[in-house]
Amino acid sequence: MAKSEWSYKSAVELSAALTAKKVSSVELTQDAIDRIERHDGKVNAICVRDFDRALDAARTADAALARGERKPLLGLPMTVKESYNVAGLPTTWGIPAQKDYIAKEDALPITRVKDAGTIVLGKTNVPLALADWQSYNDIYGTTNNPYDLGRTPGGSSGGSSAALAAGYGPLSIGSDIGGSLRVPAFHCGVYAHKPTFNLVAMRGHVAPPAPPLPFERDLSVIGPMARSAADLSLLLDVMAGPDPIDAGLAYRLELPAARHSALRDFRVLLIDTDPVLPTDTAVRGTLNKLADHLAKAGVKIERKSPLLPDFAASSRLYMRMLMSFLAASFAPDIYAGAKAAAAALPEGDNSLAAERLRGIALSHRDWVVANAGRTRLRAQWRELFKTYDAVICPVMPTPAYPHDHSEDQETRRITIDGKKYAYPDQLAWPGIATLPGLPSTAIPTGFAPDGLPVGVQIVGPWLEDRTPLKLAELIEREFGGFVPPKMFDD
């Protein structure tokens, strides 16, 4: 069966085609369903299918379009990460004990995208408890990278990135605490945006069987994924804002405009590697090639600055605060063992692995001290963004690696230019934006010599999400963006 002309169009393009009556929502939805049925046996991105309700919603959207109604996402099919509650569908977070948990109501972000007119096709696969850069669990199995089925698509929003790369609709939504939006986008050659912390209310994105209450999940955010930079803004505008039953009772969102509208006006600090966690030749190459392109377009590029916060110190702080938060859900025996191991650490061991262990055992007193360090870090970033509009840096140190499902992630290894590094140390690069809560847009920039996607992240100022998003749009327009994987040419 030949590939539809709509399969890889952007949401912006499809929305225009729907308005012009060149295609119907039912046709777009059926096209995405057909692709899932043809290809997902290989990829395994869609772990929960909701095709009947999707087609019903598409028929409703077509009727609304015929009446002249206009909504930001009206008639567009999309997928959502398994970790979001969708009424009538399972939410498991890949946890076998929760395989029969059925959500009673939509998460607030799902309500918002549905109210904007979107068609939810189904849910995308995740790792156990969303805690890996690979997307596999005992309920739904393993999701594969559409560019190389033997490799990870990233995680924890790996099902969403694989779905986008395979042409299963133009949009998806995921979450990010350790790069879980940006890493899969990087590994699958698509786009993602990690919003400023707490910009998007998260009610209903919660591990079962916890109730869907308003809350702040320290360091964690939810956000949009797409195959085009402009689509990220379209989806973020629908998702963003305080919870109407919580802060939204008093506050309204008004994001500042992007700092510039032309490439030549941007001031960028570009970082391509760091001794804390070096990047491999392919990743450095794409960063340097992008820097050359941007410089020729008139962008003011600098390669180092005393204003950049100390990467080693902030990475260690991030490891502590991240693991302190995650350890709250550890089983008592695992937590007790980690505390004992942390107590036995040599005082002078400041490796990232040691900091992760210390984080698990962090007292509340020590967490308050660490949080004060984060406050100072945010102040440093504010000073930096008086001189620069964005920082462009790696998302991960290497392109997608072969599946590795060994149980203890601390014993896994990745290879960077022939040298072995601890798998969890990869947290350092996503952490550059996560710890201070800054917005960061992941964009594809091409391919490594072996054909695997590579990309970068554009880190922007606090609550100035439109600035990295605009820079991403301008880079895509000037130099190109997403390229479909060859195995899905049909």
C-alpha cells in the first residue's frame, strides 16, 4: 500500500488542509490507523489502541469543520504517552501490578488537547515507572527505534518519539525529568520541548493508583513532541497554563514573546562537550556544523563564557536532587540498602555515581541546603541570559545505542569514542536545563555516519519558552529538519 501524501505533513500543514477541505479528519485518522496496523508490529510504539473512539471523534471534528468552527488542533490525530490518564483506558506506567488499572477521567492536559479539537489515537509505550532511556516493560514489551530496530528509541517518552518518526500522526505529548522528552526526540530525529518548570499543569499525569490531584512534581514537567518546530508551539499553547482548580483560580498565563524574529539577531552560547561527560565525534560534529551554519546566517556565536554555571558542580547537584525525589517511591528494602551504601562512601568521592547514591539518602535538612544551591544556580542563569538569548548544547553524548535491558542501570555502560562511561552519567546533559527548570527545545540536525539521527537542545531563559521555540523554527526553516526513516517509505 502506498504511503499517503498526508503521513508526514506537519500539524500546521494538516490544519490548513482541513480548513481548505483538501482532506477530512476521518481520512487523516484512518491514514494514521492504517500506518499503525501496517508497521507497528515492528516498532511497537502504540501500546494501547483507541481506534473506534478516534474515528468517532474524527467524524465529530469533520462536522464541526463543516459548520465553520475553528480550534487550534481541530481534526488532527495524535498519540499520548501511556503515563497520562485517558478515561476508559489503562494507565500502568509499565508497572505489572497496575496492568488492570483503568483511568476514570482524562488528565487535565488530555482535556485541554481534546477541547482544542484533537483526535487521540491511543497511548505510547514507556519504560517501567518511566525510569529509563529505553522504552520496555513486562506488560507491553519493547519499543524499537524506527531508524534501526535493534536500538533504543529513547525514553521515557520513547513510544511517542517512535510513533512520530513512523508517521503515526503529527503530534504527541510526553514528560521529562531526566530528558524523557528530549532524549527520545534526539534518538528518533524529531522535535520536543521541555517547558519551564510548572508552566504546564500536570493533574492526571500520575502513577496509578494515586488520585489525580493538582501537584508539583519536583524537576518534572510535561510537554509537546512533534515532527516540526512550529507544531511544538501550537501544542504548547494548548497545554500551558495553571490548573483551573488550583493556581488558575487567581493566575492567568501570559508568556513573553520571543526575543527575536530573525536568526541574525540571536546571541548564542554553544557548548559541544565537557570533561564531566564528553560527547562523541558524531555529536560534536553536528554541533560544530550547526555553529558554522548559524554564524554564516549572522547569529552571534560564542564557544565559552565565564557566565556559564560550573557544569561539574551543577551536574552533581542535579544527581542529588533528582535521586532524592525519585527515592521517595523506592521499596523499603532497596531504600535501606542504598542508605547503607551511601553511608559507606568515601568522603572525597564526588563522582556522579556517588552523588546519585547520596541523593537517595538525602535528609530533609540536606535537601533544603541543596535547594538553596539550586536557587543560586537559577540566579547565575538569569545573569547569563542578559548576554545570550540561548545556549545550544548536546542532549546526549552518543546516537541511539543497542537495546540493553540489564536490570541494574548503574552497571550498564555506553561507549563514547571507544571509551566506556556509566550509563546513568548521561543524565548530566539533560540536567543542564532540568535542575534550574529552564525551557529547552530538542531539534534534529541530521545523521551520524551510521545513519542514526543526531540533534541538539536549545536552552532558553526562565518562562521565555517562545525564545528557544522561535530559534528552533528559524533553524528548521533555514537548514531543514525531520527526515523520515527509510524503512517506512512503504
